[in-house]
Amino acid sequence: MEYKAITVTDLNKYIKEKIAGDETLNNILVKGEISNFKLHYTGHMYFTLKDESSLIKCIMFKTYTSNLKFTPKDGMKIMAFGTVSVFERDGVYQLYCKAMQEDGMGSLYTAYEELKAKLEKEGLFSQAHKKKIPYMPKVIGVLTSNTGAVIRDIINVSTRRNPNVYLRLLPVPVQGEGAAEKIAVGIKLMNEKKLADVIILARGGGSLEDLWPFNEEIVARTIYDSELPIISAVGHETDFTIADFVADLRAPTPSAAAELAVPNIAEVKLKLDTYQNRFRQSLKKKTELMRLRYEKCMAGRVFREPLQKINENYMLIDNVVKKMQNSIITKYKDKKLEAIKIYSKLDALSPLKTLSRGYSITEQEGKIVKSVAQLKKDNIITLRFEDGKCNAKVL
């Protein structure tokens, strides 16, 4: 049988026509949870509709969005009515929505947003309150269902990374009525009895309704009050619960939580070996450097003739002392000559020198008389000579 090749465009067109001929797909009502919601500036809405196992891309044109009585948001459960068709360019099928309505979960999503805003305002999500996860915990407490893939995944990952780590499982219901209260009791018990170094709070994926216990206020406040650090691993990577925001660390999956809590012992050993080798090399280089310095010192003159350096320093000191002495003597002689010259000048200018030549000084009441006008008859004056003084009376 001979086959004729067709183009990709022809193939996509053929599939589109096939789907268009299916009456069921032309008018279909699909329910699911909104994710990746985007409101385009043109007014068109793009989003994904998902359930626990699958998803489908959706688009709602502006023509139909104006009829909506609510604003779609991520996490909302809705029922969408529309047509399934193929987008030829990308070769993907998607749901072209004409109408949608909340599927009874709108109240839950509203409650979720309100509680999230309330707790965020109170500071329960603040990084300042988050505790550091211990690097090498000995005991890891796990709060989850004792059946299912979650606990098996945590055990497998933890024991593979570190066979010596001890896991302490405290089974709790992870969905349904009363689950939130039992989760809170489990966290408190772990803290009161000091049953672990770190706690992993985990469950698999599910709808907003399934994950609701982890959106309860009692669980959020218990996580916040916990003295033990808590890693939240609830749902799939795209699922975010209130517990994720309050916890000290969020893991996208339970397996990832185990990886975050348990260090890979092989990597730790490799790192220690690397550090040890670096230390050995560093010590070896340091020893070699010290040996070379020692040999250089021993080859130096100070070790061959230890007193020579001291004697040379003594000679230097003697020279300095001698220079200082000579400098002082020279300075003294210079100053002495200057003093003699000054004394000679002072002696030449001294009034006593004038008296030796036959002159006298006339004083009245301790003051020198410079003019005869200063004297009156019968004034008593003093005449000072070179060898003494005497009193006289003005006639």
C-alpha cells in the first residue's frame, strides 16, 4: 500500500474538521479549576482548566467576557460552556468558552483570599519569623497520611540521601472534615515531646476542596507558633496553600521536601574530602615555605657570625655619641663668643663706665635729675660717683 505525504497544515486542518463535525464537542460543558489566568489588554481571557489528572487550554473572547457576573481567578472551580476546536498554527486543541459560572467553590476561594490577606497583614508570612532548617537533622518528623505515595516518596528520598537519618511518622488525615484540627494537634505534639529536629507537613495534589485543611486558620497559627522548623509540601508545584506561606520553607513536592530536609551524605563526604585535600596541600605549601625561610636565615651572616652585627651596632653608637659630643663643644664655644661680645657692648653702654671718667649722676628722691629746672633752693640731692655717693644741699 502506497502512502501519500501531507503537510502539517493539512493534517491540522483535517483534525480540526473532524472535531468540528462532532456535535458533542461543538456545545460542551466542562468543569475544572482555573490556573494560569491572564486577562489580555484586548479584553480576551486566556487560562487553563485542570482537574487532578489533566488540563486543557481555554480562551474566552471579549465578546463573551462582558457577560460574566464574576471575575475569574486562579484556583476557582468553574463550569465552562463552549466549543472544542483546533488552533491550526500550533496544532493544539483548546476550549473556546462562551459562558462560565462558579461551580460551588467560589465561596472557598473567597475565604482563602480573605484569610490569606488577614494573616499576611498580621505578619504570619514575614521572613523575619521564619526559622532556619537544620543542616544535618538527626530526626525528621513527618505529618501525612500513613498510606499512599507521599510517605513512600519521602522515605525513598531520605534514605537514599542519608541512610542514617531517622524518620518519625505521625499519621494525620490530610483531607476531609476535622483534618485541620488533627494536623494542628500533631504539630503541637511534635513540639511538646521534642520528637524531631524538623517537621515535614505533606500531602499529594488535589483540588482546592481537597487541600482545604491546609488553608484553615488553626493550621496556619499552629505552624506559626511551632518552635520546630516546618517544611510545607502540600499538593503539586502549582498549588499554594496558606500553610505554604506560613511555613519556614515551602517545597514544591513531598520528594523535594525530603531533599531539602536531608543533606546528601555522599555530597557531604565529597565536600569534606575536598576540604581535607585542600588543607593538606595548604599545610604542605606552608611547611615548604617555612623550610625555605629557615634555610635562608641559616645561610645568613647573622647565624654565621652572631656577634659581628652587635659589634657593628656598637661602633655606630660610638660614632653617633662622638658626633654629638663634638657638636655640643662647638655649639658651646660659639655661644660663649657671642656672650663675650654682648657683655662688651653692655659694658661700653653702662653708666658706671662713664663715672670712672670723673662724671657723677645727680639724683633726687631716687630719680635722676636731668635739668637744673628740676631743683629748688634747699633741695637735698644725692651725688653718685664711681666709688660711692653723698648727699648735698642746693644753695
